[in-house]
Amino acid sequence: MRAGRTAESFPPADEDYFHDMDGGIALSPDEVKGRNMWLVWSGGNDRFWDVLTNYSFGTFDLLKTISSAPGLKYSRDNRWEYFGVVNEPCFEKAKGPDPKHFGLWLDQRIPNCGTPDPFSDPAKYPGVEIGARGHGVVPVGSYYGEPTGIVGLRLFPNPAFDEAARKKWDAKRFYSDPSYYQSKDLIRPYRVGMACGFCHIGPSPIHPPADPDHPAWADLNSTVGSQYFWFDRVFVWSADPSNFVFQLLHSYRPGSLDTSLVSSDSIVNPRTMNAVYDLQDRMGQALRYGREPLAGGELNNKQFNDFFKDSPLNAFYQAPLVNTPRVLKDASDSVGVLGALNRVYINIGLFSEEWMKHFLTFTGGKPLTPIEIATAERNSSYWRATEAQTLYMAEFLLQAGRPDKLADAPGGSAYLTNDTSILDRGRTVFAERCGRCHSSKLPAPLQGMQTPNSEACNGPNYLDCWNKYWAWTKTEDFKSKMRAIVQQPDFLDHNYLSSEFRIPVTLLRTNACSPLATNAIAGNVWDNFSSHGYKSLPSVGEITVKDPFTGADLTYQMPAGGRGYTRPPSLISLWSTGPYLLNNTLGDFNASPSVAARMESFQSGIEQLLWPEKRAVDSVLGDKGVGLIDRTTATSYLSAPPGYLPDALVALRKPLGWLLPRFFDSAGGVRIGPVPKGTPIGLLGDLYIVSEKKDIGSEIANLWNVFSVASRAKRDLAALPADADEETVRQVFGPLARDLYGLSKCPDYVVNRGHYFGTDRVSGEPGLSDADKRALIEFLKTL
């Protein structure tokens, strides 16, 4: 807006550049625009990702991620193995510094290879002329940027890179000299923007690349999810184990990330990146059971009715009720499919000028406030342009997100049984134990969940509805009807393979940190993007967690207001999506996207799901029956290089160094610690210093607790000798750790627990025999 650009000045790209992707599916012109938006539109978020370099104290730098300079741990040659990101076809590794890009080591397009990238054309897609852009030092460029050699990341001229910045720029030192690149004052010549596809594109399960570092477009799928993505290495480019931030992010398994990392809710909550399968049938499920009441700012979300006068899609919204799928694991983005998609763009940096005012980046520590759609409507051309084009993206996802069948994969039939008796038994087991949560074809009417006004089951009365439904699923009446449905030859046709119901964590028993997420509750940052029905959900009651020091059982009362629930994932193409659980903790990760490697992950993951005794146990408390707790792998520190410290802190370095011994390191940077090897990640990652209770008594009590813990940490850690060995550090840190646990916003540290259905760990239902489990596995391979 400051540059005089309106939403209408950002028309969608219409070139079918990616036509070989997604199995070569035929797309309409509008669906082509939607795929282009998914893969190249970043909506001005290059500003956001540039700012994050400073907020992360330089641990994060996308301009380094896209480079292949000598001395880095990675280059285009091993990006797949190291980062799990997708190299763009028709590019090659930089052979030297690029004089056209101020000496950066960036991928180069191979001459005469395919069609040149059409989105970087500044004549058709003129960029935003502001600051230094177009004034001699850097070009204006395109509003889609130019390709980086990594699909989903685009390169933009930095408007702050003026003549003074150019004179100070030294590309060689940018790669080699920490005293140069670890500075908050460094202005880089380019910024990197991110499209949705960066976290959702991956190798096709049924047409995998022979070499994942050198894929062809035909080897790639836009909607399978980046299940090989190493977020810790992307976010901490140096991958330094002594940095606690790296240790925190290292607890994110490949293919998972915490969408509340930036707008921090002070909960370690890595969740898998969703594959988008069978959205058409998912929308049908939303019509049946996904009705949500909206109120207040929630009503400002765009709906299909805003784009069509007469369309079947208008049936999904009759104000103030919307029928919606639920995309996030905790089913919180419940305002309609367009609103859910638009929220993603804000979360990856669109209109960051406003969004970042509502929280303290990364650290948390103050109450979060809502980013309001009405504010974005008034003040962001990028937001309005995104709103206007999300419909195209929805149309693309409706068309492209098709199942990948093992039978269609090269060599896939060798993994499928021809024994019809085993498959028939597997269908029966699925009908009796799995279909109630993992099928969109269910007996009608559903006892409990299907009422004349189904929105009554998506609010304060939800548990009453759910408990009636769950009790019915244990009866022969339900099971016989479900068996008849599953035995139909067309059972898998147009079946989303998820009910999309909200499953109470008291029943699911998976790690509670995901359903404890707070970003979408009333008055929080995503308030406008979660329904009134979500915000009025009742408490699921008490859960049992393991004491991370003794292994003893502890109880925790789950709060009301939206938290406490998880939607069941779709089982479409289950064979290709291992490891499992909402955080990828069940099964062996294999970096190869081959069919054989996927089947190894599938087999190990599904066995750990059905035989819980095969799951990993904690390295410290495993002999006490405690599952896997993520712990630090080395002694680590919370660090900030001197170049990133605020000027006021630098000015006070000497008196602060006297008051807080060992607060500064020998180079003059901040170094807080040590945190001993083997410390549960959650002790610091889940640390919450702001009381959720707003009465003055609770706030004072919480502040006193935080002050007491901080004082003890200062005293005990400062008393450590500089050459203290690991055992001494651990002994000093031990009592402090117990205090830190008392300030945990999520007290559940066991990450691979839960989903015990079909085993003898579910009360009221006998466990399946080994033969039944094996038969079920054979049926699951066919999904």
C-alpha cells in the first residue's frame, strides 16, 4: 500500500509451467492459477523471513540455505539428504560466485533445459518498487521473485540494499567470517520468500525419482507433504549441537514442524506436515458433520459464497454456520476451507508488519493478541490479493490431491497379498476397530453425532455427543453395519478414510502438547481463524502423564475452550507416509523416497502402532515403563553472538558481567547455561512465564515463581567452575530442573505414547490377536 500497489495489481500467474507434476493431471485454467499460487506466491513474506534472521540471532538464514558455497555442510549435491528439500529441475550447482547476484553461490539454470521460469518476468509480473528496488542498485524484479533452485523458495531484491549497503557487502565474508555475517546491521542484497509448496511438495510415491537430488517435474507431487524435511537443519543452518535452539528443533522428526514456533505458545509441539488427499470427499464429510457456528471476527473469513452467486459450494456456508474440514491436528482452523488456507499465508509471513505485533517472536513471554482480518483488509494489499486468489488454490487442491495406491507404484504389487481370506479378515478387523475414526463412510444415522442441528455437537455439548457415539461403536449393532459397509466393493471409492471428528486426548492418549496448543483459543493470535464452536468445547477431563524425573504417574486437568482434542488423520496412501503418530515418532525414518524405503518405514511404524512393546523407551527411565522423552544430545547453551545484541545491552556489558557471571562469553556474546546432556527438551521448550489465569493473585504468584526459579538458576549456574565436567553440571542442574518442570505449560514429555486401539492397553475392548493384526496390516496396504 505504501508503494501505491493495490490487490488488483497482483493478478494470478496463468502459465502451466508445472504441467508434468502431480501425475500430469489435466487442470483447468483456474486450477493452473491455483497450483502456481501454491508453488510460487509468497505474498511479500520475503520481508518476514529476512527479519527472522535477526530474531533468531543468525541461526536461521535462508540466503545461506539456498547457497552452495565452499565450506558449508551442504550444497545442491546433498540438499535432499541434508535438508530434505526439493531441488528444482533444470538447475545445477553453482560453480563459483555469481557476479549477477553480488557474488552469492546460487544455483544456475541449465541452458536449453525445459521452459524458462515464466514467473520471474518483471514485465508481466512487475515487482513492488520501494526503497532501493529499481533505483540503481537492485532491480525491481517480479512480484513472484526468481527461482532459487529449491522449489517453494523465491529470490527477491532487498529494498534496503542501497548504495551504502552495497559498499559494505562482501560475499566472501558472508560465507566465511562470523564477525561479519553475525551482525544485526548486515543488509543482504536479496531476501528469500516462501510459498506454501515449500512444506508440501515431495517426491511422488508412485513415480519416485531415481536420484532425489536430481528429480524431474514428473517425479514430484505438490500435495504429499514434505515428510523428509529436516527443520532443525533448515532453521539452524550451522547445525551446532551446543546451541540449545538446535537441540530444541532437533526434537522435530523429519517431516514435522511446530507451526507455533514463531508466534510462540511456549509449547514444544512438532506435528507432521499434512498430505492433501481427496479434498473433494473431505468436503462431503464436512457437509455431514462439520458444521461450526461463527461469531465476531470469525465472520470476516471469506467463504465460497463471496465468489459465486449460484454454486453447490455455497451450501457450505449459511451465516453464521459454516461446514468445514479441519486441517490442523487439533482441528482448530474451523472457519471454512478458504479461511484455513488464508491463515497459512499469515503464518508464513504475509502482512508480518502487523502479525508480529501480537507476540514476542520465538520466546513468548507476553500474552498473545488476535491478528484481526478486518485490520488486514484495511491495511494489506498482499492480504487482499491472497484472499482473491485462494479460491483458485482450493480448486487446484480439490482436483490434484488424489490417492497414491501401492498397486500403482513400481514394484508395489510385490508387497500386496493375493490371499483373499487374509484381506477379508483385515477388512473385518478394520470395520470393527478402525472405521469409527478412519472412514468417511459410516452407518447412518450416527448415534450421538448426527442430530437435526449438527452444530450442537461442535460446541459445549460435544463430549455428550461423542460419548454416545463411542459407546455405540462398541456394540454389535454398529459393528455389523460397519462390516457391511466395508465389505462393499466400492468402500474405498470416494472415502476420505477419516471421520474428522474431534477425539478426546483422554481416549487417544497420545502426547498432550498438540491438543494443549493455545494459538487458536479465544483472544489469542488465531482467534479470527477458529470457530466459536471450537472455542466453546468442554474440558476432556484429567489425563495421566509421566514424571520426567521418577517415571511416576501424575495427573493433569486439561483446560476447556478448544484444547484437548485431535482429529484423526486420513489413512489414504498410508503405505507411503510413515513414520506415524502426529509427530512421526513411530517407525524408522528412511531418507530415500523409493517404494522399498517407504515400505520399510510403513512396516516398522505400523508394527510399533499395533505392538506398543516395540516402541522406543526413554534412555533414563525406560526400565520404569516410560516411553521416549526427547532429551538434549550434548551440553548446550542459549546463545546470542555479540553482533546481534541490542546496543543497550552492549553498553551494560561490564556491569552486567559483574552482576551475572558467565552471562557473556569470551567473544562478548550472551551465553546462558550450561544445559547438561540428557536434559528433557520440554524443561526449557515448554517454559511458560505468563500466567494463563488473569486474576491478579494468580499473576503475582506466577511472577514470584518465575523470579524464584530465575534467581536460583543465576546462583547455581554461576557457581559452576568454568571447567566443570558433565556430571557436575548435571548435579547442579538437577534441582533446578524440578523447578523448571513446575513452570511447564505442557507437562507431558513422552512423545511416542498413545493410539493403543487394537491392543490390550484399551479398557473395555480385548486386544487383537497377532493374526488379526497381520491381516489388518495387509488390508491397510491397499488404502
